[in-house]
Amino acid sequence: MTYLGASVAALATDRNTWQSRANQAWGASRVWNSGSSFETDSQTWQGRANNAWGTSRVWNSGSSFETDLANMTTDRNNWQASSNTWQSRANQAWGASRTWSSGESWEAAYNRVLPPAAVIHLSSTGGTGSGSDGWQFACSVTIDRSGYWVCTAMGQNGGGPFVGARIRINGSVQTIQGAFNSGGINNGNPTAGVVYAGHLNAGDVVQADGYRGSFGTCNVFVDAYFNPTQGEPH
């Protein structure tokens, strides 16, 4: 082969190499001048890079992907910490178990300790009649539920200068017996009363006695009011 022939062959090889490289650089078609050129693809990539940058949609203007990722990571850590805090608070709010959805819920506990829909009031009225002076049973009420109660007994003159009232629980005197009015006859007006407050059980009997004086009579009123508590709400 002559020197000229070798040079021509070399040039042909180089041409084929450059053509192959040109085809490879052209795009998906891998054929020169078929499909999108490098310049066109460059603009496409630039547009995609701009869209990937953030709200500015301009490359290198605003927050980069790395910055946004770092901020999102920080936010995620804060959310996780907040979530843990809320879970802890939810556990604390659940009740004695201190574990969410384990044991008595807030609603159940609330409904359990709701007070009665209306005031629980028991009352009765009686009189001592006439006869010799002294204490005499007049009336009573029976406690219908266990809990704390406030009980009152009020005496009313029916005739005679003396009137008094006292409270007994199941027969046992609970109030001072000196609740008297001796200012004279005052027919029709309550003139002496006593109060008892304490815990009573269902079935206990609150008795009210009246005191007769000077062969007169004494009307007596007994009232009992239920006082709800958390332990015995109704």
C-alpha cells in the first residue's frame, strides 16, 4: 500500500469515528441531524433545571434543592418532636392508665361524675300535738342514696311560749337540743331550726323532733339536700 493509500484509509477511519461520535451526541435517534440537537436539548435541560430550582423557576435563584431538603428535614424533626409531645399529653389525658385508648376515656369519666339532673330534695312535715312538755318525734325522711347530705329541721309555734327542733339520724341525736325560741307565742312562723351536714348511707332515717312547751303544740319541717361529690356524684 502506498503512503497516499494509507493516508486515505486513515482519513476514512477518522471520518467514521467522528460520524459515530456525532451520531451518539445527537440524541435518542443516534443519527446525525435526526431528532433534537444538542442546543435544543440544552435548552430543554435548562428549562427543567429552572423548574427544579424552586418557586423562582430560575436556576441558581432562590433556594436550592439542598437548602429545601435541609429545611424540610428540620421541619420533619420539629413535627416529630411535636408529635411525641402530643402523644405524651394524650396519654396523660386518658386516665389512670396514662396510655391512649387504654382504660376509661375522658368522656366516660365525665359522664360518670355528672351531678344529678335536678336537686335531690327530700322533705316531710309533722307535729307534736298537745300534751306534756318535752321532745316528741314529729316527722322523718329516708335517705335514698349514699353521699353527703345537708339536713335541716325547723320548729313552728302552734301554741305556747316554747318551741324547739332537733335532728336524729337512725335514732341518734345529731344536733344541739337548745334550738329554742321562748319569746312568746308566734303562731304560724318558723322560730327555731337546726342543721346537720355529713355523710349518710342509703336507707338511713333522718328524724325531726319538736319540743312542746306549756302544753302547746309544735309543727316541724324536715328537709334533706343531696350534695354531689366526685366519689359519689349521684
